[in-house]
Amino acid sequence: MRAIQVFLPLVMAMILMAVPRASSAFSGLRVELTHVDSNGNFSKFELLQRAALRSSRRMARLTTRAMKAAASANEVQAPVHAGNGEFLMDLAIGTPSLAFPAIIDTGSDLIWTQCKPCDECFSQPTPVFDPSSSSTYTNLPCSSNLCQALPTFTCGASSCEYLYSYGDSSSTQGVLASETFTFGTENSTAVSGVAFGCGDTNQGSGFSQGSGLVGLGRGPLSLISQLDLGKFSYCLTSLDDSKKSPLLFGSLADLTASAAASAIQSTPLVQNPKHPALYYLSLKDISVGGNRLQIPSSTFAVQEDGSGGLIIDSGTSITYLEVGAYRRLKKAFLSQMQLPVADGSEIGLDLCFLAPSASSSVEVPKLVFHFDGADLHLPAENYMIMDSSDGSLCLTIMPSSGLSILGNFQQQNLQILYDLKSKMLSFVPSQCDQL
């Protein structure tokens, strides 16, 4: 048992700073993270509500993916992707370049932005990209490998036309094109020939915080795959820390630069053929207060129809566990917490307790996630939130059906490395504000 620390929801934006290199290629990029709601003047309670609502919507999208995968093979189904996220990245497109903020999504692959002339576009914070004003814009033909990698496409007269759906009626539709993207504002790096979706028909209110989306999934269309950097890592600072959080690509992503090799733990990235873009992990069991929950081994397994499994996701704040496992977790917390139960429905969380006072130190059971080859020991501030307005203390874990998610609340002050080439995920506790 240990004393809890009060913290706020993890909702961040990203500013990308490129590490220049003498040649046209480069080996690494560095990203700095800032809170996306930092200028909203929200109370702690409002921030928690906003994060919980975004998480529930994203979970609904991902659950739709699972249901689509489980549908009969004889039915024609449009692929569904995660969409939206908690972070934004500043970049620029075209020659001359047009700056725009893009949502970062580890749950999908496609890079896209809204393009003129827009038949149907959502309101965005920056001007819409005009392909006719750029000297480096080119439509990609249907014969291109990246067009063939799209889950849904048709062949136009001289272009590859795509439809990319994110569930709940959110989608982007347009042509697949090639363009120069510029990363960073100082010492910027321009990369030519990046394939992206030039969307003229785009729907989805959740996209309006940015002007497009950058997929960081495992498929060939994603930014990490197109740049062939092979790996990326991030380290999310505590929310009461004013310093920014780094996201590192390529050669800058190694954990050994900031931690002893003996402290690093690694677990395999599991492949789900039905959803190849997502980062699945093999979760074996969970401990609460030192006691294993003895969750059946099949609970977090990927099923033949593509449903089930657990993904690690930067775009979901709250962790979701398959309902059978969640019930065991909830029962363990109810039996070990020495506090009365409170109603968390207004916040959007299932299990809350009434603390003696908002200023009290409260001891909570230790929580450990046991992965294949690695144990993730979570500090209390990574899974409990206190609302000082009413003294409620809530668990940032919710039940789900068809898919489980390790959210970004649970990833604070961990440097996490996604190594696509070795198909491993590694992590180590870190003081992220010092990286």
C-alpha cells in the first residue's frame, strides 16, 4: 500500500522539432508534448470529464472495429480504424509549406489533411491545404504500392481514391497523393515523397481540434513506416509538472541513453492479422495489493476472428479491461479500500470512493500488470484520480467487451519504446521531465 498523489487527466498536444542531418535522410526526430487543454481554463473536474468522454468515444470506435472483425466473412464490411487521439503534432505540407496541427493516432496508419476544394469539411484551426498552390504535389496512381496498401480504394482516371472510416460516422475521403512534409520550425527538416490522403469529404466532430491526422500504426502507410525509422519512444511527465514530454523517433528513441539496461523490461508486440496497425500486448494477469487475480489465460487473448486482445494506446486516457477481468479487479479494490463507495457517473468512471477530505493522504492497493516477460508496477497516481471539488477518489479503469486498452494515464513517467523491427515493446521508469 502507498499514499496516493492527486493528478489531472492526461490530454496533451505535440510540437515537433526535427534533428537535422547533413544528408537528405535523417536518423531521428524529437517531439515535445504540451497539454492540449492548457489554454482552456478548465477546472480539474472539467478536465477529468473531458478526458473520460474522449476515452469513451475512442473506445466505441475500437469496439466497432472488433465487431466488424467478428462479422461473417461473407459480408462486405468497410474497415474501421481508431481515429482521434489525445495529442497534436505541428507540421507543414507543400511547397511553399502550409503549417497545420495534426492529430497523432497510434491506432491507425493513414496520414491525411483536408484539401480544397472541399465538398464536405469540418471546421479546422488553420487554412485548408490547396494542392494547386504547391509545386511538389502529385496524385498517386492505383498501381502504387501504397495505394494497394489502403483498406478501401477505387481507381480514378489518374488517381487512387480512398475511403478511410473511423466508426461513429467519422471518415475521410479523397485522393492518395505524394507531397513534401516539413517537420519543425527551427532547424526544420523537409521530407519529400510522403504519401498522404488529400481529403475533400471529411466527417467527424472529433477531428476539429486539428487539421488532419498522422497515423503512427504498424502498417506501410503510417509515418513511422514511410520514414523507415523503425522505432519510437515517448515519456509522459507527471501532470503537475510544467515541463514538456518528449516523443523520440529513430536513433533518438533508445532507452539505454536514459536508463541502465538492467532496469529495462521488454515484452513482445503481438500481431493481430485482422488489425495489423494496432500495438497488441500479451497481458497474462493482474495483481492488486500483492494478490494475483488469477485471470483466465484466454481473457486477453486475440481471437481467430480478430476480436479480444489488449492494445497499448496513446490516444485513450483511461484503461479498459475485458469485463470478466474488470469484475475481479473491482472486487479486489472494493475489498481492500477502507473507504465508502461514491458515485462516479457524473465524472464518467465506474468505481469511486469518498476520501476523508480533499487534502488527505490515502493509501491504495498496489497495482501490477503482468505481461509476457515483463511486470509493469504502477504508482498510485497512474491509476487513481481525486476530484478535490467533492473528495471523490476514482479508479481510471473501466470495463469493456471485445477489446482491452492500456491507456495513457497508466503510462506516466515511463519511457516506452516501440521497436517495430524487433517486434518488442520496452519500458523503464523515468523522470520524464529530465529527458
